[in-house]
Amino acid sequence: MLFGMRMVILGASTPLGGALVTACAGGGDQAVALVRAPQHVDRLRALGAEPVLIGPDESPRTVRAALTGALRRAEALVLAAGTGGSAGRDPAALFAAAGERAGVRRYLMVSNWYGAEDRPWSAEEKADYLAAKKAAEDDLRARALDWTIVRTGRLTDGPAGGGVRLRTAPDGVAPAGAIGRADVAAAVLALLRRSATFGLALELTSGEEPLEEAVRNAFGPADV
């Protein structure tokens, strides 16, 4: 579907998620925002999202029912949140499994390997963070979904419209460089509509090529 795509976003309350919700509203798409903290509901609704509250203390049955309702009529899932957690509780894996149950095949994961950089963690904790990132990507690769992984450089603030560098991501390597969250959000919406990106891990950083030109040159016109 080329226009008016309905996508469910995990991590909509993050700065990247907010940029994605804003991009959806500006482009005529519908963002369904999964929210764990009630204080984010009004802000996300004002940005144009349809918030679905899934509280942190809800029972697994309640959470699963809320997810089932949120995924109804969805055409794509977008992960804009962190990854990690105990076995079987990683939010990325749970989100993907919910999509499988609901029959929502399109799944795009934004994978930022730099999230531990500014945290006062030990070297071991940062290594665990990177291991969780790799595990989340590997879990998605093994699923029967139309998945795309977008591994970003360091995330920054700023308006959309910067040039980008888009290429196949080397295995196990964090992209060198940075990119603005607004440009990542615009790239997500463009890549979701290219079936040529199914089953690919991509690297996205700031560069010289305009975003739409970079996506079109790599994957052709929108076809989904």
C-alpha cells in the first residue's frame, strides 16, 4: 500500500519514536503508538498518533490482548525502542512474535548500537548491550517475516532534509558517523514501501546523497 499505511510503533515515546510519529502524520500515514507510561499518551496523541496504553504492571494476558487489538488492521510494525532483557522477555522479540500471531508480516527494526555510549556503564555492561543488539537482530533474521534492519549511526537532533549514506550493513559492525532522528524517520517510511529491502540489514548515516534519491537508486520506486 503506497499511501495511508497503518503502522504500529514500539518505542514511540522515545525521541526517535516521536520523530517517526511526526513523519507519519505529515505524510498521511497512521501511527499506532504502544505506550507503557500514561504520561506519554496526550503528547503522542497531539503529535498525531493513536496511543495504545500497555502498562508496565499489566498481566501477560492483558498485554497480549492489548497488542492483539493494536495490531488489528496494521500493515507494518516498526521497532524504535531499545532491545534486551531476560530470555523470552526481549521487547523486540515479543513485538515480532505478536506480529507473527496477528499475520502482520512487514517488520522494520531500527537498530542503534550507540545507545550505551553516554551511560555510566562498565565495559562489561556495554558489551552486554551490544550482545543484546546482535541477539535481537539475529532473532528477527530467523523469523518468517518481511523484515528490514536499519542500523544507524549515532543519533542526533535536527530538522529532516540532510543527505544520507545508505548501504548494506557489514556483519557485526556499528556504522561510523551520525544521523539526525528526523532523517531516520523519513528513511523508515521510505524503506517500508520497498519490497526490495525485505531480508536486508542496512546501514544509515549522514552523507552526500538526498534521502529519496538514495532510496530510489538502491531499491527502485515504492511498490508496497
